[in-house]
Amino acid sequence: MAISRRKLLAASAAAVPLTSTAAAVLAATPAAAAGFGYTSSGGYYTVNTGAGLTFKVSQTNGDLTSLNYNGTELQPSGTKGSHVESGLGSTATVTAAQSGNHIIVTESVANWYGSGTLVHYFVVVSGQNTIYMATYVDSAGGGELRWIQYLNRSVLSSINTSSDISGGTSIESSDIYQVGSQTRSKYYSNRRALELTPRGVTGSGIGVHMVYGNRESSAGGPFFRDIEQQGTNSSVELYNYLFSAHNQTEGQRLGVLYGPYALMVGGTSTPGTPDMSFMYGLGLRGAVADSGRGYVSGKASGVASGSSALVGFANSTAQYWCTPDGSTGNFSSPMMKPGTYTQTLYQDELAVATRSVTVTAGAATTGQNITSAWTTPAAVFRIGEWNGMPVSFKNGSRLTSMHPSDARMSAWGPTTYTVGGSTAADFPACQWKDVNNPTTVTFTLTSAQIAARTVRIGITAAHAGGRPQITVNNWTSPAPSASGQPSSRSLTIGTYRGNNTLFTYSVPADAFVVGTNTLSIGVISGSSGSGYLSPGMSYDCVELY
């Protein structure tokens, strides 16, 4: 989360003075570069950074229709203009203004998804070839929100391979393609939200990089994945998905400013994340400066050895996260907007404790310690680890970068796993009713181990109501209810992240035998579907204790 955190309080918890104002920001910026400014002509605002980058914004619909770097046009012909969401359309109001060393182009509509107001900002600083952006949405509308930048493929050709669908054939829902022997999709360009460092495309000595900015107004938490790039026959596309329903586990945050974020144009080296805190002093709607924020500190403990700890915070208007110190467990949050948050401790990607914390503007909320409440009993066997991820299982490391049908995937099964002989990599990361049902686990018990026991199965996501029902030898469990999951294709769109759900089964002693026992896990569902779109689920861990 790229908001600069400053000391808000001395030990006496005194209030912090205002950290910046628009006047201070303007005074601190360098003198305007030669050529810096904007013009209004022919239905466009043309903005010149004074450092080699010029771009045009349509006064009719707010689309960015030209991106020119030192005479090279980067916006491809034959495509729509680059735009926020799917474009604001002919009802957009577009204005431009210059104040000292800043130019702000503002575009807005009052009918976003019906009656909502959306305001999108382009901000340029003199001498910088960066288009800073932010997007405000009010509480009256709601829906998909993104910035999509179209780029000239003949100039910028180096793209993330797994999202380059050029020359491919659609195999699922017109967004997943077969290209030669590989499956590719815009979905397969994803990274977890906590890993969103600048990323872009390069070629011909030029690079265009997206800076994703803080994710405080987005949704889904630190492990949410979304589209970042796509290559088509006609263009290369860079995305910043601010909100989508792509296996989304949270509702959309409204009445907030998304960003700031940025598009950086320059050389082929990946740039560092620029300081965008000055944006909060420009009077953007919904902006909350550091002086109106607080932060949280404390200590996290109890996370299993070998797992990474992360502390998250979320409410209806914002989300944040931070990594505790590896040796002490001490943590300090980013600067947060005031309010009451659910504070969550994660063991890798598994939530293992929650509590409530209230943030006050101009204050440090200290002593907000959190300890794992997760219990891991001594087990007869355990397949995988309780970490909220299927990545150690068969094909688990490939789920986010290719379709389950990809030739690079190992055969899904059905699989028989032998306790004491098989490894986690032999157990399927995902199971579908129509593909690899059931998964069988064989294990040996001595007479001393015959007792009433518990089977626990954790899943990280599910499609079409898929959930596990078990049979132990001749005993079959009741059918569990479906878990609460997003309505999405989930397991084919480059994610295993849904709502982690724990299924627990009490198995009577007389279900077991001395010697070899068989546990069968079958996917059940009241919904239909075929192949990889049949009811399915992704595994976290399976254990008998």
C-alpha cells in the first residue's frame, strides 16, 4: 500500500499538523519544462509534459486517443481510445486546467451504471512523462471499474506470454484461447494485490508501465488477483482493474477515490513506484490527506513455522495490509482512513484470527496485538498444509497462469493417494465432478488407532456449488451444504482464491478397520456443468486425526 506513513504522534499522542497542502505541493515542484502545457483544439485537449510525452483526451467522451513519445505514436490505430471502465460515452463532461506545474484533466458522468457519478482525473507534473490518475465513484452507482490502455503492438511487442492471445482460438467464454499448444488469457497475467509493483510492456527502446497504486478502495484483500495485460492481433493492452467481479469475495467500495495510480512512459527498464502523495493535495474528490488518517501498530503471533504472516484491515470503505517483522512479529499499518475495521491475521493466505480495531484521524492506535486461533491437532495423516493455498498440490503452481486443460498440466486423474508413499504433489490441486472425481486416499491403521476420528477438508474456492462428501470404507458422511463462494468460473480464470471453507466430518470408530483403509472424496453439487466448468473445488489441506 503505497501511501507514505509518517509519525503521527509523539509518545504523548499529540495530534499531527497538516502534512501538505495544494499550495505547498505547487511551491515544491520544479519550474515548468519547455513546452509544458495544454491546448484545446479540434475537440481534444492536447497535453505536453515538456519532457517528450504528449497525449490527447477527447472533449466528447474523455477517451485518451493519442499517446506520443518523442514522435512515436503509442496509441494504436483501429482500436477504441484508452479509457476508464468501458468509456464514459457522449454524456461525459471534460475540462482541463493548469495550476503552476500541474495540469489536471477532469472527466465525469452522472449516469454511471444508472444514476451514479464517476469522476476520473488525469494529472501531469511538468517535466515528468507520467500520467497520474485517480477515479472517484459515488454511492449511487456501482459496477466494473478499470483503466485500459491500448498500445501499439508494432512498437511495444514484449508482453507477458501467458496473456498474449494473438493468433489464438477461443476455447472458453470468448476470453480464454488456445495458442499453439498453450492456453492463454488476459486472466493469466495476474498477480496478488500485495505484489502489484509497476509492470508494463516494452519494445523499440520504449517502455510503458502501469503503476497500480494503493489498493485501499479496491476489493478482495491482499491475495485477490485480476487482469493486468492482454495481447491481441491489433494491440497490446495494459489494465489497472480497480474493481471487478472476477471471483470477487467482497462488495464494491463506493463513495471513495480509487488511486492514485499512474501510467509511466520512458525506457525499457521497469521503473520504481513514484511518490504519488502530492495527489492528495490537489483537491480531488474523495481524497483523504495524511492529516486525516491514522495508523495501527501491534504484534502478530502464533502463525505456524514456515508460513508467512500478514495482517489485514477491511471495512466497507477501505482495505489495507502490512507484513509483521519476521523476528519480532511487530507490525505497523499504512496510513488508514478513520473508521472501525476488521483486523485479520493470515497464515500465508489462511485467515487464522480476527478482531476489531478503530482508527482515529491524527492518532496512532497502538497495542493492537493479534494471535492465531487456528489449531492443528496431531494427525494420523495430513495432506498439504493449512495455508489457504493449493500450490503444493498437483498442478497447483500452474493454476494462475494457464487453463486446467493446458498440455503443460499433469493429468488430473482421478487420483489414488497413498499415505506414506505419495507426496503432496501427487494430490490434485483441484477436483471437478466431471473431470477427476473421486480422489481416493489409502492409509493403514493399527488396532490401537481404531477410534472415533475427525476428517477435516479445507477448500480455497469452489465452482457451481462443488463441495466434498466423503466415504470411509463402507461409511458415507452426510452431504454438507455448499460453501458461500463468488458467482464466477473461478478455477479456469487464473485464481484459486475464493472463500476458504472448512468441512469437518465425524467418523465413527466402526467405520475403520485394522490394516488398509480407504477414504474417498467426491465432489457433489445440485448444479450442473461439464468438463472444467462442472462443479469443482480447489484444496487447501486434508487431514485425519
